[in-house]
Amino acid sequence: MKQTSKDCLSCLGCVAGLAVVSAVALVLFLIYPTAPLTQNTLHQVIPSPDLAQKAVVFERNAGATTGFSTQVSLLPFESVLPDEPGNVLGMDGHPDHTNITVDWVDDKTLRVAYTLGYGDRVQYRAEQVGTTQVVFVEGKVQ
């Protein structure tokens, strides 16, 4: 079968069209980035007695294929919760089901009490953040 110039032009048109569509898709992807994969949902804010800091309890959700995660961060009082994991505690389970209780013993000591559900685990915990000591109690504070 003999190729004609009409066939070649048709093929070049398809290639050029595909290149234009690809370029537009790339530009749109760069201009409108995708939504973040994780989202923090605030559950509780507990200010320190001297109002210099605050403890924040929140759920960190990484999408439909992951379980719930309860997080605790210690932040300066005026700051906003960043879109990152907690710096005090990260554990499996939704904050409503972990029975988490956070309170201040004094200006520089934070107490975090919690219960783990069946199969849940503590991912990490920090016993000190900056100059603040963190005391962990498995079970609810009386």
C-alpha cells in the first residue's frame, strides 16, 4: 500500500494534537496542584496555665485507605496548627475512641492520658518538646 501525502499530513495532525493536549494538561497540573494527601481536623485546644503554649489534639487523615490517627502537638499559643504530624504523640484510633485526655500539670509539664483499642498502637511519643516535659499515662486521668 502506498502512503500519500494526505496520509502523512493526517498522521502529523494527530501527533501535533496529542502534543498540544499533553502540554495543556501539564500546564494545568502545574497551575492547579492536586489537593494535599493529608488533612488535620482539630478536636481540642488546651492552653498552658501561663498562656505561652497550647496543646492541640487532632485527627490526621491520610485518605480512605488508611485508618484514623490521633495526634497531639505542642505549639506556641498564638500559632496555627500546621499541616504536619503531631510533635508530642501519634497513635492509631480516632480521637473520639482513644479516650485521650490532655491537661497541664504546670506551665512546663503536659500530661497525656489515653487508651489503646484492640490492634491500635502508639506510633511515636516525645517525652520532651522544647523545655516542656510530657508525662504519658495509659488510661484516663482521674
